Amino acid sequence: MSERSQVELPVNEQAQSRAARRLIETVGGIAPAAEFTGKSEAQLSKYSRPNYAESMPISVVEELESLTHGKQGHPHVTSYLAGRAGYVLFKKPEVKANRSDMLHLLAIQSKEGGEIANAVCRALANDGEIKGKEILDIRKEIADLIRVAVSMDAELELMEQDGL
């Protein structure tokens, strides 16, 4: 094995191999992943090792992630890369443009913003801190708000494409 391939990666870089491992596990394991991609089981196994510096090729990521739609954590590696670059990844919703949806989405957006404020106030009212399950609850509310904003953006994008 080459020196470049066999190294002890820093902890933060090991996250990429964990994302590759989760992707392979979601497909059903090393054997099915090898069958789908044409890569050897040994090579696929290396991509999920914390001491292997070679990354899973994007073509392999794309092929394996295409098999995991609808499964928990999808898309594993793409989400990891987005987070690493400072982005949050949300699937764009399928919407049909019809001017009336914008008012409905605006109402939902306002409601979701209020739910975030409510969750923060509830957490702080307990002991002046936000911790544990409170963090998870607030992040869920934030994710809901982001999904609505993405829906609003998709609605506007379709309106723009349709010339509305």
C-alpha cells in the first residue's frame, strides 16, 4: 500500500470516511455496493476506513446515492460535503406554480418563525440555557422553517420559468 493511502487522518477528516461507510451500509453493505458500482469489495471497504486518504470517486458516490433515495440519511456523502463547505442541504420540493400558494406559504413561514421563538423562550424559561433535547427541538423547528423557505423559492422559480 502506498504511503499516501495509508495514513492516520485527523479526526475532522475521518468524517468523510464515516459518510462513505454510512452510504455503503444504506445500500446494503459492501457486496451489493460492489455489484452496483463494479468496484471491488476491497476498494469500497478502503473508502470507509479512517486511515485511508483516498476518497470515494464522485461517480461512485453519485451511483450509490441514486440507490438510497427515500432512506434515512440520504444523500450521505453529498450532505457531508455540503456541511463541510458551510451549507445545509434540503431536497427541493416539487411544487406547481399558482399564485395562491405564495400566500399560504407565507402564512406557514410566519407560523414556523413563531414556533422557533416559542421553542427558544420555553428552553430559556427553564434554566436560562438551551441544552440537550431543547437544542434538538429548536433545530427541528429551524429545519421546518428552512423547508418552507425552500418551497417558497421553488414556487417563485417555477413562476419565473412559466412567465407568471
